[in-house]
Amino acid sequence: MTSVHVIGTTQALPEPGTSLVRFADEDESSRRRRELFTDFMLNYKFAIAEVVTKIEILRDDFNNDHEYNPIEHINSRLKKPESLLEKLDRKFADVDTRMELEHIRKHILDIAGVRVTCSFIADIYKIRDTIVGQADVTLLAERDYIASPKENGYQSLHLIVEIPVFRAREAIRVPVEIQIRTIAMDFWASLEHKIYYKYAGDVPETLQAELAQAADAANRLDRKMEQLHDQVRTYSR
């Protein structure tokens, strides 16, 4: 059983060169700002729709032509303005520069995000190769946290891809972050995320150690289940 969940938004960003902090305190009476925001964010919303459609097609194709469908779930998210502001604060000290839309467009590449959950580790790389191999997809960056997990135990494959979005007035290329992980990795990441925010980032060392142990256990489970899956496929041939 597969599921698709797409999240959209219609919040606004400021005009180029306008302070995002100041904009957050302004009411929505400014029609121009609403238009600029909607137009800016629609690029990313449409890009999410394009990527989700690509993955849905792959899922249906696997169901139709193959004995096994590696895609379990597809989720997406559009970064909220407050999250965008926090990231800008961390990355850039130049207040005037960091608030320009074009600067945001060039330097913040995870405004649009899609997550694909699959059953086995091998599926992750199969899905990766199939997406990146499409003619209109450009791979901008890749981080393999499965081959090299984060210190806290986090595992996932992260891709930044650029795809064309065809607006009524023009075609533009928009970056989208794609995260591909197993069900076990996704379960661990969801729990870690909740704990991180419960403790406001200051997670006790004992709990961090237990989370790392849980990540190791999830990894062992992934590899054992994949081994069993391979044995069943070999036996059924």
C-alpha cells in the first residue's frame, strides 16, 4: 500500500531588498507583497508537484511491470517563512544581502522538499538512479548519510535536484531536496525530531546515546529484512 501527502502554502515573502524580519510584522494589506510572495513560492510548490508526479509514475510503473514496488510512501513539504528566516540567520551575516529574493533563490536550496520512503536499503539507490537518470533532472548535490551516518545515528540519502517548471509566462529551473530512506530510518528520524524539539536542541547525553543505539538497531533490522527479502526472491525463481 502506498500513500501520497503533498503540503502547500500561500504565505508571502518580501520584495527584493526588503527585510524579512520587518515583513513578518506587516499586515497583509500590501497587495504587491502578497503577489510577490505567492509568485515566488508557487515556483517551489509547482516543483514539488513535478517531482511527486515523477515518483508517482515510477511507483505505478513498478506496480504494472515489475513483481516488486520499492516505493512505500511519498511526502512533501514547503519551507515556512519563519524556518527560512532562521536558516538565513545561520548562513549569512549581511542583513541587506540575505533578504533579497534572488539571493534566497540561489543559496537556499531546500525550500521545496520531497521524502520517499521505501522498504529496503537497495531500494534507496534504485530510486535515486531512476530519478537522477531522467533527462530533465539535474543533480546539484548529494549527501549519503547511509554510507556515512551522522554522529547522532541519522541515516538517509539526500539529493538536491533541479527541474524545469513551466509557468504561463516562462520556464524556470527550480531546486528541490529529495530525501530517500527506509521505513526504519524514517521512524527513527521522526522520533529523534520530536525529542530534539522537546528538549529545544539540548538533548541529555544519556538519551543521545540511547538514540544512537536505536539507530544501530534500526540499521541491523534493515539489513536483516533485506537479507530475508533476497532469500525469498531467490527461492521463488
